[in-house]
Amino acid sequence: MEREGNRLWEKVLEEARQKIDPASLNLWIRPLQFNSFSSNRLVIKAPNQFIRQRVKEKYLPLLQLILNELLMQEDVKIDLDIAEERSSYTEKREYTPPHISNSYYLRLNPRYNFDTFVVGNNNRLAHAAALAVAQSPSATYNPLFIYGDVGLGKTHLLQAIAHFILKNRPNVSFNYLSSEQFTNELINAIRDDKTVEFRRKHRSADVLLVDDIHFLAGKERTQEEFFHTFNALYEAHKQIVLSSDRPPGEIPTLEKRLRSRFEWGLITDIQPPDLETRVAILKKKAEMERIVLSDEVANFIAERVKTNIRRLEGCLMRLIAYSSLYDIDINNIDCARDVLKDIISPKESKLITPEIIQQNVAKYYRIKEGQLKGKKRVKSIALPRQVAMYLCRELTDCSFPEIGEKFGGKDHTTVMHAWRKIKEQRKKDKNLNRDIEEIIQRITS
């Protein structure tokens, strides 16, 4: 009966491949495993509650329909259970204390845990994936690659995984470090003739967490070493979690073989938080400081600081410090305006929309607004379009998909590419940077 049930599940998967896009199939369906089969139940196990719930809500009706068609009856139902927690680290192996050096403990911020992470639409998938990895390392998303701009919570999630392991999985060892620290440790190991110890340290961990992996770009010797470290861990079914400021395909001078491996698992991004999430972050931070923050002051800050959580929290901490020092009510809105006036710029105080940006960009480059939303790729139109997309991302609260809609229904990946391209070109092209500064001046004046 078990063999028959397993074959039946394989047939269901084969049919599902024809009806579910590859990305969704790999993300949600591939982790499911056949468990048991009886006359009226086909039991399938998900590796964690997150995947189980997602499959139940979105894919179970389709899977059930496929099963009914294969059996030509409706008596057999698919039941979704959660697999027992994977214990590949302890099976057939005596317990040994985790080999975590004091330096790894010191690198962890005690406040960077899952309880203090504010979940919103901008980071929901990244948070859920990080939690799933912490609960069951290497059972689902391996590697897990989280990317996003500076100050959006990537480091928070990586350290939250480490804290969860320390608290709930004491027999699981981990290494947490930045790619810069990995490089420095490698240099020291080569200098001191201790490369064997270096490799043993990083290739024997159950979980490897590397922050800012994009800094490996251009470092050939470090990339070579990390390539072999990655392979050793992956082949041993150990968990790898990486963070970056961009997806693997956009990291310059990253070796193709590393890029390919980074793309083996789940790639998920963190976008700037929306207004509601920013307010929630401020409220959470205030609560941690044992302060009650009014909606008026929270909204005042959140409406003006849109793209960087660290800066958002920095504004609050400055207000708290000023309030304490001068014994002024922190919820005095006039006080907030005065204290933060030099770090909240005029452009953040003025309401700017994609339409306003399109008008100003079109006028500056002497083209029609409609051409920004069209499909022509000639340079005289493509560059202004990319500049406008870039400015929409920098000056508004719109997500990549929302910006795409404002430009004739462009895909969000097109907007992301434009934003990153202009962001990089501004650093190299003085004329382009001057043009953009002039446009920003017109928009915000």
C-alpha cells in the first residue's frame, strides 16, 4: 500500500508540474513528502507550518482535483501534516557541545531576534523563510538568500536565526560572520599557516550565516575558498544563509559557479516598509525603551523617513534623548518638528507622487510623459524612463510593482534593474548625477 501511495503521489506531482509555474513548484510543492496511504487518505507531510498553511490555502484544491482525476473518484482525500522535526545533526552521532567561539556570541545584537522583528508586507516572506530555517535547518530552503537595501532588516533576520538556535537548538552549531570577516580570517589563516583549522571551523558548522556576501565580489582567493566551503556544507546537508544588497545575478565580478549555487535555494527580498509598518516599527522600538509614543508623533516621523529602518529608529532615539535631557514631553509634536528638522530634509516633508516625478523628468529631458510609459528603447527615451523609475523608488513610498504599474504595466524586475543601474551610474557619471540633482531640486522646491 505504501509503494502504491508513493507512486500515486509521484503522478500527482507530475501533473502538478504542468499546471504550476516552476518557481512556485520549487518553493511550495517540492518540499512536500509522501507519508502514508490508505483506502481513503493520502497523507502528505510539509516540513513546517508555514509551507503547510500556504499549500493548504493556495494549492491543495488543485492537488486534490489532480488526485480525483487520476483515481476517477472523490473518496480519497489529501491530508496535509507537518513532518517531525528533522534531526540530521544528531542521528547516529553522539552529542557534542556546539563549537561556537566567544567572538560569534559577541557579534550578536541581543535585540535582533524574531520577537522584535516587525513583520509587514515588505518582509513577510523573508521573515517566514528565516523562521522556517531556524526551526528546521536544511529541511527546506538551502541556501536561503535574503537581499535588500541598507537598513531594512537583513542583519536582524540572520541574527534572529542565530538567537533562535542558541535558545531552542543547543546541539546545533552555527557560525555567524560577515563576508569581510570571512576574508580577514582567511588572510590570517594563510599568513599563520592555519588554513586547515580555518576550513575545519567553517565546514563543520551545522549552520553558516554570512552577512553582506556581495563584498566577496572581486576577491578571487576568497571566492575560491567560499566556493569549496559552500560545497562541503551543502553536500553534508548543512544550512547556509546569506544576505546581500542585491540578488546573486546582479553582484558584479561574482564567479558564475558561486552565483549558480546562491540561486539553488530560495531568493527573497526585503523592500522598504510601508507607512503602517514604519509606524509599527516606531511603536515597537518605543515599547522596548519603555516609552508610550503617540500616533501623532509616530506618523510624523514615519511619513518623512521612508526607506531606511535604521534612520527611522535613529530619529526616535534622538527624540527620546532630547526629551530626557530637557525634561520635555516626547509626544509634543512641536518638539518633534524642532528636534528632527535638521535630519528630515525638505524633500521628505513634501508629498511626492510618481506622476509629479514623470512630469518633471519628461520636461527636463524634453520628451512627452507618455513616452516614459511606452516600450521604445532608444537611448533618448530609455534613459529618462530609468531615471524616472529610480526617482520614484528614491522619493516615494511605492514598491517596485507599484512603480511598474505607473510606467505602463512594466514588470517589477524591470524597475529593479533601472533603479540599480541608475544608482550605480550616479557614482561614475558626473553629468548624469548633476542632471538627477537638478531634477530632484525641481521636484522638491
